[in-house]
Amino acid sequence: MFAALPNGTVVQLPPSTACSPDAYEPNDSTATAYNISYGDSIFSEICPTNDNDIFSFTAQQGDFVRVYQLVSSIPRATIYIFDQNMNVVFNNLYFDDMRFFAQSTGTYYIWVTRGIFQQFATQYNFGLELLSPNPDIISVTDVPDDQGLQLRVAWKASYYDPPTGNNNPTDFYALWRQVDSAGDLAIINMSSLSISDFSNLEFVNNSVFELDNILWDFVAQIPAVSDRPFVDYSYVATTLYDNQQTTFMISAVPKPGYQIPTLWGAPKSGISMDNMMPEFLSFGIVPGQNEVTLIWNVDRIIHNDLMGFKIYRHNNSGFVPAETNLITTLINQHSSFTDNSVQAGQNYFYMIEAVDDAGNSGWTTELSTSITSIKNEAALPTVFALEQNYPNPFNPSTMISYSIPQSSFVTLKVYDILGNEITTLVNETRSAGKYEVRFDASELSNGVYFYTVNADNFTSTKKMLLMK
């Protein structure tokens, strides 16, 4: 009988003279061995003390077999593993987790007896498992908050890439991506690829490789790491398309001089997605005579897939952008738009939509102005003003609004609580109008920050709070 200690260790209780029923008996010889299969779990006991329990299973040559203790127990039984010729393959005298390659196809035996120096019945347990020695891919997942065309590929280390020790026979892992066609590139049979070929990157990067009638191109070479602080490897790989499945495969390539095979892992697929919405760095509205000009700025390096912009207009605040109030569509090179169809005595409210090639949209807040005089002169701000940022507190970005009644050279800067300058958001001459600027504090720590606008003789400072 067993009991669990508070620390989780399982210990055997004082022996009983009676033996529990054993569902696996009779299994005291190889002739009566109880047959089990990969995936089976065994819980039993050696009783009486001169008992032997023998289990058999069939393995194919090259099978990577694991026999391991399911639940830690004190004391423990002794387990030997024999091949069909009764040669000892492994024992658990020093290991609770026994792993080995089957050298030939046939019947193997797991022989369980009482532990050394034990004088009473001993309970035991073990599991039988078929492992893959290959660098099988575990997962292929989309990279979040990116522009797409990227997937993170994670795979388990090969059998010949132990997690500890410096005598690592694996040199590196080759990452392969399935392709539909070779185009103008040469098709090379994968079986003819040698270790030395990987040193010729021009060759592998300008060829397509065929394996079992499937075409693959070479993506990257990832070094094997000895004494690594991680369990599984991963690599961010590029894809050819978004919103379509891309299949990857890993091969483990040995170091020169080691007589071990290149191991090929099972392939796996994933879908990359563009999940980064376009964001405006700044935007504003500049009224003029008989016209209203909208201006904006988007980081086109980050948002390199930007397709264009849509301008919406309405006469009422709080409107919902729709096809009925869409006044124009612009290609991505534009950073301003002048509306010449305004009329005196009307209020106008605008919103700008930025659209990328994946269909993601980013929006400005509502921009407004009025055409008030009978001379069709638009309503300009009458005073310099700096508004409180919104939202506040914020995480990680916020919008800062300011107004200038005349053309002025404007600077807008952000400072930390000690007065150190963090960044300059605006440093240029701007026409009279209302403007909004986005401040991104992703790389900053929590705390109080200040922002200051200078325009002509006007200076104003306000406080904002970053809370992550």
C-alpha cells in the first residue's frame, strides 16, 4: 500500500502478508508475458517478494522507445528491459526515464522485480511510449501586432541535440518552407543535399528542393545550442502570402565527422495575418477662404502596406462614417486634402480613414470647422491654445491637441518629471488651424510627463500620466 506525504512524495506503507489481486498474472516468464502497446500505463505490485512480472511489446527497428515511471514511489521496484535475445537494453537502477532505439524489429520485454535489499512486496508503475527523435514542429503561430508575412515556428530538439553538455553532435537546424513552384530556380533532390552544401548559401538560397514530390525552399539556418536555457527552439519565418496556409519543415543537420543521420521533423502549417491597424502620427484641419484643408501624417516605414485614405464629411457632429458621406478616396502618397465644396453659414465635420492592403483601418478623431462670414471666410481659431491630452491617464499612446490663430513656427515637446526632453513631436511652421498629434510611450516607464507647445510668443505646458 502507498500513501502520499505532504510534499507529494509517494511512500510505501508497512507490508501486508496478503497480496492484492493482480490483473496481469500469470506473467512470471517470457512465455506468459503480458502484452502491452505504446501508450499503455501499468500500475501493479511485486507480491510475494519472490515474484517477477514480465511484460512484452513489439517494436520496429529504429523505434525511439521510452519506459518511464509515472508516479514517484519509495521504495521502487527494479525494472530491466530485454530484447528478443534476452540481452539487457536498459535498467532503472540509475534512471526513472529510460529511452533507447530499437536495434531490430521484434518482441521486447520489461521485467519487473522487487527492489534491491527490499524484503517485502513493492508496488510499481510505468508507462510505455513511442517517441519521435526528429525535430518535429510543435506550432506555427501568427506574430501579433505586425504587418503580416511572418509566422513563429517552434520545434522540439532532435534526439542528437541534448539540452545539457558540450558534446553536441547536432550542428544546426535547417528551416524549410513549402512552395507551389520553382519558377526559374533549379530543382534539387533533397536526398542529394550534403552537409557541405549548407556552407554555400548562394546555392541553397537560389535552389528549390524536392522531397517526396513536394517542393521546399530554404528559409534559415539556426545553430544548435549546447547547455541551452530553453526547451524548444523557435524562429520567426517569413511567408509569401497573408491569410493563406504556409507549411514549414525542420531538419537537424549533424556536425561533420559524426556518423549520425540528418533527422527530418514532421511539417506543420500556419496562417500569417496583417493585424496592425494604420495609426496617424498627427492630423489637423486648416480653414481657408471657400475651402477647408485636412492634413495628416502616417509613419509609412512602419505602415509600408498602406493603400490609401478615405475622407468623410457631415454637417452634424457625432456622425457615423458611411458610403453616403464619403466625399473622396485618395492613394497612399497623399498627406492632405482640400475640400472646395464648402458653403458659408455651414458647419463641417470630417473624419479621415487610413486603409492598408489587408483591409485594416485607422481613424482620426472628428475634425470640425465653420464657414461663417458672407465673404465665405472660414472660422479660424482666434487664440493660441493647448488642450489636455486624451485619454489621460493613457497606455501606451495619447492624442495632444493645439490651435494656432495664425501661421507660426510651432514646437511641441515632451519632458519627464526631471525636465529631461523625451521627444519632439512638432518642429515646423504650420498654418492657422486646429491640430492633433499622437504621442506613443510604448518604450517609456510609468509616471508623470509634461508636454509644452511654443508658437510665436505663446507657451503652454500640461501634465499627463502614463499608466501601463
